[in-house]
Amino acid sequence: MTVRVLRLWRRSHWEDLADRLLLAVRPYAGDGRALITLPGPTSASGLWSDGLEGFARTFLLAAFRVAGADGKDPHGLLAEYAEGLRRGTDPGSAERWPTMIERRQARVEAASIVIALSETRPWLWDQLDEGTRARVVDWLADIVGTTDYGNNWLWFQNVVESFLASVGGPWSQDDLDRNAELQERLYVGDGWYSDGAGRDGRLQSFDYYAGWAWHVYPLLDARIRGTGLAQTHRARMSAFLEQAALLVAPDGAPVLQGRSLTYRFAMLAPFWAGALADATPLSPGQTRAITSAVMQHFVDHSAIDDGLLRIGWHREFPRIRQLYTGAGSPYWASKAFLGLLLPPDHPAWTAEPESPLSWERDSITLLEAPGWLVQTTHDDGVVRVINHGSDRLPDPAAAPVPDDPFYRRQSYATHSAPQLLPETIAAPVESHTALLDAAGLPSHRGGIERVHLAATVAVSRCRPYWLDHGGTGAAGDSASWASVRHGPTFTTASVVHGSVELRLAWIDADGDVRNDGTAAHRPANEESPWPSDPGPWRVRVGGWALAGEPDDLVVETSDAEGEDGLAVGTPEPDRHGDAGERGESRVRRRSDGLVSAVQGVRGLDDVGAVRLEGADPLGPSSVVPWARSTASVGPGEIVAALVTLTGLASSGALSRQRLPRIVVRPDGTECVVVHWPDGARDVVPVAPA
């Protein structure tokens, strides 16, 4: 896979793109300009709310564009948004906005509106008539005294009340104090916030909201108040950006993980915020390189369609949406244009581009707060996140829901994506390690419990479960059409080396499993009302999904003898005489040589691949390789596979050399020792047999 040479974006490129996006939405504005209703799906909040969203999020972009040009407005943007403000806040208007009592989502859009009003104050707010200003204040004032916040939404209340205070409107110090206390409860450390507390108070919801909300709004709030960014926020932003830079590939592809991915290049907002606040560890040239690369990446991959941002990642892809996503939602990508608030002579606009260190060398970095191992390789430009800490586990525990493909997969990458068909969400395979029940149905990953995080080794356990619905599982009645079966405690370990991950898995011998691999009796109770799956179980390791045109994806598999012409490595026997497995399933993309492969190393003696259509936001077709055991797996029995996403040359070189050698519990110690062909050695802690 060849890494593209960076094309530099000048400030004029950003201004031109902002104009293109803003002019493209004009035909979708109502006569009163207050509701901008774009083509596409309707959110759970309804079309009325979506029209407000279209107004607010494009208003934010217009504000950055005009304020960055010191008030110059050749397209008359602010005049249109001023008219929208008049009509939207007029209770008698046919285009009036929903109040925050009528639609909770209005609080989100209110935040974008006040930020836009503050940044353009001399040219818009100060020019509005007194009646319109009073009605805007009245509409915003509904947020004062609201208390139902549990995640980044607290910042919507903060910035709205800061603006209200700045124009003589109502606000509450109690609201701000309560939000400050909640913010500290959700701060995990090292620059990371959990975007809400999950089941049992777990702080394990990590995604782009850590950057485009938790680190951006404190700066915007300070700008509304006319103060500098507090030192606490400066330090946290700087710590976060040092790690966030690792999550972007040299070709500008961001790691595809977390919810609201349709906001796309909004993930650039904290990079610009760091430059605005002078609170970034990145040089101006590095900031310019990252922002240029990401924006060019999305432009190159047709994220902008006839000037519109439609729901998707690259091209339009509605399956990536959440229930709260409407056709106007993608315009939170407007946050990526925050850099226009920097003056044209700022070094972030004028410095020669400078590659971040992660673009110039191979690296493996532990991000302890989110529980991620970040694996980058210079030769193919791929960034991989091995996930042993983010699950966004919802309440209540009794709800029969699938694990979230955006949070609970084993791994995420810049060049691979979760598979989003209903059947792949109901029965996950990609970047997933599953127990297979007697019918072959894969388990879902339960809440992640961290066991061990080190420089190259991460271990976590969960209580996997199976979803039964319709024709699956035991027959039920109308009260239990959808139900859950719990499995035994299941541990997975990732040992990363170069461009590969050695993934190990075992069922814990915790009293819930008999020696024959079947479940011990565990009665249902109020905390766990669902039955246990009886077992026995097999294990399947799913590799990275690779997407492309149907004819561009080549699937190659081999058995232990290397059939089908595929070179296969030869593991050495460990001290117990286990020579492991040598079957491999490989997917190759002809156009760039990218390869996804899974190779059995221990106990996984069957390999194959799943081909899908319409499942992947990165391409129309996709293939996921896998390896699984043909025999059931008992407690403490360790299986392993080598999982690879890399350029063809690297993968081929790996297949021609010896695979890592696994030594289980040497001298009776509770560990696995992994010996790599180049002499490196890793130690994985395991539970007692």
C-alpha cells in the first residue's frame, strides 16, 4: 500500500470550501430562513427539530467564515441568518423554532447559535433590532435551571448561559457549579473524558466527543466570556492532542471509531482549538499537516456531494447514522473550520507542513485512559487501535441489545470499518472474538473489565452474551420475543508487534464452567434475569474488514499444508508439544495491496471469510477473514491467532517466516510467553488453570 504524499491546504482552500458548503444549503431554507430542511433521513426528534439543526449548524460555519474575514461577507450570509433569527424566535411565525421544552435537542442547537452570535457580534447581534434580541434571549432562557445532564451536553448549557450573561439575560451560577462538578467526575485523566458514565458508573465511553466537545467548548466558552482559557483546560487539551495526533494516518484517514462519525472532519476542531489557545504540543507545521491531510482525505473520497454533506463517512452511507441523526446533523463538521478564527499570518497557516512523528516511524503507544494500544506502521500508513477499555455499556443491565459496533469491537483502524448490516450487528464477526454456541451463533462482547495494560500487551475480560430474537434461541412467548443468554467469563489478550496482533482468548475457570466446557447451573435472579447458555463453546477470531469494489477484493485461504498457493509460516512446538495451527484466511485489495489476514496459531484450525454487500462505509463490498476452532474449548484452554492489517509486502514477508512461538505457563507460572521470530519476547498474564 503506497502512502499518498501530503497536499497542503492554504487558508483560501478552507474559505472556498466553507462558501461552497454554505451556498449549497440555501435552496433548502424556508422562506423565512429560520428552518433549513435538508434532504435525507429524519431524526428521532422529528423534522421540525431537524430544520432548526440545519439552521444552527450551518450558522456556526457562516460565523467562522465571516469572523475569520474580519466581517467581510461577500455572499450576504449574515443577513440571511439574521432573518432566520427574527422568524425562528417569533412565536407567531410559520417557521418558529421548537422551544427547549418542546424538543430537548434544541439545547444542542442553541449552543451553536450562541457561539455564532458571539463570534459575529459586531456584525450581527449588535445590528439586530431590540425586539429580535429580546426574543432570542427569551428562547435561550429556557435552558436556565435545567439539570438532566450526564455527558458533554453540560457544555451546551454552559455556553448558552455564558452568552446570556454577556447580553444581560438570565443565568444561574448553580447551573455552572453543578456542571463543573459533573465535569470533574467524568474526567478520567491524561486529557481524556468519558462521555458519560455507563452501567455501574463505569467511565468507559471514549470517542471523538472527548476532543470535539470536551476540549473545544471550554475554549469557545472562554471566548464568549472574554477571558483566557483556564490553565486546567489548557493542560488537559495539550495532553489530549498529543495522543489524538496518533489517531490520524499520513493520508489523512482518521481512525473510524465511536458514534456520530457522520460529523467526519469535525474531529479537527481540537487541533485548531489548541492553536487558538496556544495549548498544543504540536508545532504549527504539524497542525497544518494534520488538518490539511484530513480535509483532503474527505474531499478526495467524495464526502461532499454537490456541495452537500450527506449522512455517511466517505460517500453517503445512511447505515452509519444513530437515531438522533437527521439530514442536518453532518453540518457539525462546521467545527473543523474553527481555524479560520486564527489570523491569516498565524504560523498554523504559514508554517511549512511538518509530519507528526507517528507518520515517520513505526510505533506502539499505550493510551492508558481509554485502554487502547495504538499501533502505527510507516511503510503502509495504517493506524490501528486495539481496544481493551472503551465499551459505552448502557443501562439497564436487563435490556437485550447487541454490543455497539462503534465501541465494543476488539479493534478499530484508519483503513477498516465496523460492518453495519442488521445481520452483522446481530451476529458480529469483524474485529471481534466470539464464543460460538451449539448452533454456531457468535456471542456479543459484554462490558469490558480491564485486566492488564502494558506497552505491547493488553488483557481484558467480559461476560459475553447471546441475543435471541425471532427464529434464534429457545422458543418463547410474546413477553420474551427478544432475550439474552449469558456466557462464562471470557478473557482476550492482544500482543502487538510491528503491524500484527497476536490475539489470545480463553474461558476463565471461575466456577461457572465444568471441565467438559459446559455451563454450571447459574439460576436467574433480579440482577441477571436471563438464563445461561449451556455450552459447550467454540472460539472464533474475526479479522479486519477490508472494503472495496467487488472485483477488487481477492480472498485467499490455506490449510496447514499451505494449499491454494499461499505461503504459510511454521510455528515451532511449545514445551507441551503443541505445534499450533497454520491455516490462514487472507483478503487482498488489488488496487493498493492492502491485506487483512487471520492465521491460526493455537487451537484455531478452521479458516474462512465472510463476504458482504452494503455493510461497510468505506466501500460497496467488504470481506472479513476469520479463524475458529472445530472442537469445543474448555476452561483455561488458550487459543490464539495472528491478526493482520497491512500492506501486501509486509504481510507476505510475515507469512514466509516463522510464526510467534507460544509457551503456556512455563515452570507453572500464571502467564503465557510469546517468542517472536525476531527475538522479541512478551509476557501475558493469565488466570489460574
